[in-house]
Amino acid sequence: MDLFGTAGIRGSARSRVTPALARAVGRAAGENADEFVVGRDGRETGDALLSAAAAGLESAGADVRLLGRVPTPALARASRGRHGLMVTASHNPPEDNGLKLFADGVEYGDDAEAALAARVDDDPDPVEWDRWGGSERVAVLDDYRAAVAEYARGHGAAPEGLRVAVDCGNGMASVATPQVVRALGADVVALNGNVDGHFPGRPSKPTPETVRDLRAFVADDGADVGIAHDGDADRIVVVDGEGDVVHEDTVLAVLAEHYVRASDAADPVVVTTPNASGRIDERVAAAGGRTERVRLGALHEGVRAAREAGGVVVFAAEPWKHVHPAFGGWIDGVASAAVLVRLVADAGGLDALRAPVTERPYRKESVPCPDAHKTGVMAALADALPAAFPDADVDTEYGVRLSLDGGAWTLVRPSGTEPYVRVYAESEDVDELVARVTDVVEAAVADAED
């Protein structure tokens, strides 16, 4: 079964992530541990799916701790020392839902997901009647919020007098980020601050277009910084005092540099993904650290590999999503918001905090490519792109990434979910660079289709 994507299981609650599937996943997962914490986001279909998943877990012999509606990072933290199952579709539209599994605070990796998918296909029978597990309700939200605030106090300065606008997007950030940032001492205004599975305030995915109300509010209100989250509060988008969205790689670079400078490790490492900007490498190197890259959706694998190689991972992130290893091994947008607010206060403003980051023009493009041709196209591009840019440093581990003079770079990789080859580029002449790279990609696609 082609069950898992890059972030758990997601899809329509009527046709894909149904109660039947949730029960089957729960029963299959119940073989992995004796105890699971189970939570959900605010989607209308979450209650039924959570009940089905819990029934599957219990019928496999696992005891279930029911957390109710919580942010995904709160569920992840609660899964330390046991396993967890979160019912969430993150930033997907309200008609979708999903299932994400954790073990000891970290998302299931590829091997665990593959083994689980195979057991779902087998659809095992329940265990003997006298071995079924039980359930109880457990409250974790207060503890999670207090832990995030305490962790953030170890970074930056108290944000007293700082005005922060938080667009919760009617998602689970409503019960976490405003409360945490307010506890740190900031003046907080919450937008779309009630949990509503219809997402009436804006779409669940925070983008420059969907957070335009937040941008206008920050610019008109005179707030120092704006923060927006997705439906389960693992993503973060940052808005400056002018109402402009701060590029996600600039946010990543700021946090990465901070964590490297704060570390006393001999070999501080930042793990990120191939599509992330070279500005991250520049700030990490300036602080005395190094950057390692891992494929999209596999930050936890990159963290593990870097640690096995002897490095101390101080931060791990892909655009919009951050892991704070000293706090935990999960993606946590609430922790990112709390730490960033204190760093803004310490620097005397967001502009001062981001000033050291060189922000070159950045673009993403998608070239149509049938799924059946992606492997052949990428094999051809492994030769064609270096030939077109003979002076570039080439890395073909996760697509084809070319590093060019002046901090410019480009990455070409196949989409894992759509019939496209993605082109990413950063350069002072980004339009020219994208045009050259796209020409090479389009020629490779045309040759594959002949």
C-alpha cells in the first residue's frame, strides 16, 4: 500500500483517511508499543478518526492516553518514552485529515512506516479479548506551554514592551502560541484565535497571500513582529513591522546562527534540506558551525546521521519547519515563535536581528514532467546541468544542486507528489539563472518524451 507521504498519511476524510483506515493503522501500530498517546487537531472529522484509531490500538493490546485537541508538537513531546498518534492534516484544507506517528518524541522514519504499511495490508485480527488495552484521558497542554516558555527563557531577552501579533489560523496554535509569548512578557494580539475546523479566518496553510490580514494588521497597528501558524502549529511564518513576510530561509538562518553561537560544542551542526538557501550556510559558517543537508521530509534522519558521524546537532530545519534539539526531536512552531520573539527583543528589533543575513533574490519554478519520466530525466540532468555550468560545484545526492560564484546556487529535484520537476534558485541575477536552468530541464523532459 502506498500509504505514507513525506509527512505521515493525508487525504480526504471521506475517501482516503477514513475511520476504517484509522482503525487499521491503529491496530497495526499497536504492535509497536504497549502505550500510545493520541491527540487531534480541530478538524471536524478529527473526533471520529481519533476514536477509530484508539479502538484499533486498544484491540492490538496497547493502552491509550487520550490528549484531546492539542498542537502536534504537544503530542510529540508527550510521546517521549512511548509512542504517539496524531490525527491531523496540518496545513491541508478542512475536508482532509491525516495520521502521523511518533516514537519517543520523533516522527516514524521510513523503515517504521514501511513496516506499518505492510501490517495495514495484512489487516491483523485483534489480540485475545483479555489482552485488549484500555484508555484514559490525560491533560498535557499546560505542561507543554510551561516547558516551551521555560526553554525559550534560555535564549535572547525578555520581550517586555514588544508587541506581537499571532495569526493562529483557527488552528491549534490558538491554545499555545499567544499564551506562551504572553507568559514571556510580550504584548500579544491574537487573530483567528479560536479553534474551528472549518478554518473560517483563512486557509490553514500560511502563505504570503493567505496571511494578508495579519500583514495588514501588523503594518497598521505598529506591531513589532507578526507570527502565523498552520492548523496543527508545527509551521511558522514571520511578518516584519512593515507587513512583509520574512523569507523562510532568513528566519532559518537567524535561528541557525543563534544556536551555533550559543553552543559550546566543538562541532556544532545545522541540518537542513537541499532547497534551503545558501544564506544559511553563510551565517552558520560565520558563527563557527557547519551545515549538513538531507532530503525533504527527513530531518530526523539527518539529525541521526550527523550525530552518528560525531557532530552535535544544534538546530535542524526545512523552510517553515524547525526542530530544536535541546528541547526535543520534533518539529515545533510554538517553540520557534517563543525563541524568535526573545531574539527580536535581544537584538532591539526584527530588522536588527536579520541585518547580518545576505538576502539574494530567490525563485521556485515547476517544470511539467510525467511521473513515469522523472527517473530518466533526473539521470540525464545529472550530466546536462554540470555541462551547462562547467564552473559549478555539483552535488547529486538529493537531486542536482549546483553551487556558483557569489553565493548563487540552483537545485533541480523531482516532486514527490505532483508531475513536476522543481527548480530552485538564488542569485543576484535569479531570473537569468532560472531561465538557463529551466531550458536545460525542459530539453531533458522533451527528450524523455520522444
